[in-house]
Amino acid sequence: MNIWCNAQFSGEALAELKARVQPHQFVISTRVAASNLVAGAPDPALAEADVAFGQPDPKSVIDCSRLKWVHINSAGYTRYDTPEFRSALTARGAAFTNSSMVYAEPCAEHALAFMMAEVRQFAQSVDTQRSDRSWPTAKRRLASRLLVGQSVVMLGYGAIGRRLAELLVPFRMRITALRRKASEEAGVQIIGEAELPAALADADHVVNILPENPGTRSFVDARFLAAMKPGAVFYNIGRGATVDQGALVAALESRRLAAAYLDVTSPEPLPPDHALWTAPNCYITPHTAGGHDTEDAALIRHFVDNLARFESGEPLLDRVI
């Protein structure tokens, strides 16, 4: 097979990838994607590929009838989530997979770190250290809380949500997750959208893991935020466009929300003069939740494992189409 790749890897990782896909022909695009957060440019070489790995241009994928399988090196797939893309791949029996399994652990740990930072007042103590260097012991101790016994609502319950639920088990939290259809799962109450307002009114923490698509854009709006329990904390490790950021700023400024922790925003990078930077108790990381020092190796391992499955006709991991 001809395997085309436009993912940006270190020299060592790229050499490992080349070695592990042998004896297949391996082609590195001359137009490597800047990161797995942006689409790669059209590349004529894609037309000769049977398999694409990275971030291929969506229109080129639609036009390349030879392609049998596309595997992207990201969890998010917004640019590929269109009726035209889905119908084109489905019509020719091609597969489309993502790398959600690679990012489940780091994103879940990032969300847990956000939650721990909030209840133990770490971020607020850093603010003090960077400003007047006072010593507000009594105030900070009184504001500190325990995760044990608190409640969390997760918006979305895929690989990341499941791993976060596992990490929260020792804290004996009440865990609720929103999915299209309500169901039962050990330790997690799965609810539908009709049950969401009641869950929000009880939640101490709301973690947004939603992907971006037409049905989720501005899902977290003023009405949503008004339904949240006063003093609750909002976290976003999904996509920035799923949140009405103006409404979020207003909820923080009114002190209805205790805090917000954001790893994603819209746009990215967030402009230096954006209101989120100075909103009360709003803490931002620059879309780093999925990052870790072995990211390249994990992405390659995931692709190679799926390649073996593709060759043997076994079910693919992280299959979307």
C-alpha cells in the first residue's frame, strides 16, 4: 500500500514511523501540517495514496477516490464532520478514524488538575504571589474545599470522559454525563438533554468535553449558565466554539460562577485584549490539555496498531466513519 503522511513529527519519531510501516511505501508530504490543530494544504501526492495519516485537506480526501482509510492525528475532527465528507467516504467504503485514545489520558489528567487547582485554591495563591504577596491564611483556608462528595456534570462522554470518571472514583463524587441517549453505566449517571437543567442545578463542577459541530456551537450559552448552581465552576477542554464566551464573561463578572478554567477558546490564539484574560477567576491554558512528552510516540503506536487491524480486516480503533 501507499501510505501518505503530512503529520509533523520529530526526526526520531518520523524514522520510527517509517520503519514500522514497512514494507508499505511511505510518502511524507512536502506540505506538512503546522500542527494537528490545523488542516494541511492540498497535496497532489495524496491522489496516489491508499492510506492517509495526519491532517489531510478534507476536499482533497473527497476527491481522492483511491483512498481507503484516513487516520487523523487528533481527537477533534470538526473540519471533516460534514455531510459531504461522510457521504463521500461511505459511498466508496472508506474508513475514517481519529486519535481519541491517545488524548484520553492527558486531557482527563488536565481536567482533574484544573479541578484540584480550584478546590485547593492553587490558582488564587499564584495570583497572590504574582501581585501583593500577602498572606491570607484564614481566607484561603475557608475557601478551600474537598472534591470528596461533590458533584460533576460532564458534557460529552467519550474516551476522555470515561477516563476522567475513572480518575474521579477515589473522590467518591457523584458523576453525571450528558449523551444523546440516557443510559446506565457503573458509577456514572448518563442523561439526555431533557434532564440537563436539573443536573446543572445540582452540579459543583461542569466539565465541557463537547466536540464542535452544528449542534454544539454555543451550546453553553447564557441560558445554560443561568441554569448552573450558583458558585459552581465551569471547565472547557472540548472546543472553544461550543461556548458563548460573552455569556461566560458575564457569568464570571456577576459572580454567578465561582470560576472558569479553559484550555480552549475561540479564536485561538486568544487575542491579548480579549475579555476572558481579565474576567474574574478565569484561568486559561493555551490548548495544551492533550500534550505530553510522549505524544509523538503514542500517535505513531496508535496508527501502527490500527494499520495492523486494517490489513487483517479487524475493527479499527477510534472509528468515526
